[in-house]
Amino acid sequence: MVLETLNPMHYNITSLVPDTMPVATVPILILMCFLFLIWNHEETSSIPGPGYCMGIGPLVSHGRFLWMGVGKACNYYNKTYGEFVRVWISGEETFIISK
């Protein structure tokens, strides 16, 4: 009888987790989603250019400059967005002005 009480397989693991656990996780998940939205919020800019999109825009912009070279990438962005364009190079916001 003593050995039965000491046997860990004797206990049901679900009885160790309280029933209130799922109820407590809902507010935590809502709070995490809210903080994620605040962290990724970007005010819209009046300057045209590729969007930020949670950091993917700067990576694509920088990759385009590395892949195409400065001249071709500038021409691409000027054809796509116009004479005054906002892009990211090395993680810094950069403005391309051309006529």
C-alpha cells in the first residue's frame, strides 16, 4: 500500500493541473497580441516607398540594393514610386531624390 502511494504512475497528471489554467491564459494571450500590435504599429508616411511590414520591407529594400547595385535599384524605385522615395539601406531610412 505504501509503494502504491509512492508510485508516480498512480496519479493522474490532469488532476495536477488546475481547471482555471485555460481561463488564465486567455487574458495573457490577449495582452501579448495587444503588445505585439503596439510594437509593430507604424504611422503612415506621406513619402512613398516600400512598406515597413514588421521589418520585412527594410530587408527587401536593402537586399535589392545589394543584388541590383545602387544605380539599378534607384532606377527601379523611381519608376515604381516616383521622384522622391523612402527606402532602407543598412537598416536606416534613406531618401532617394531624382528627376
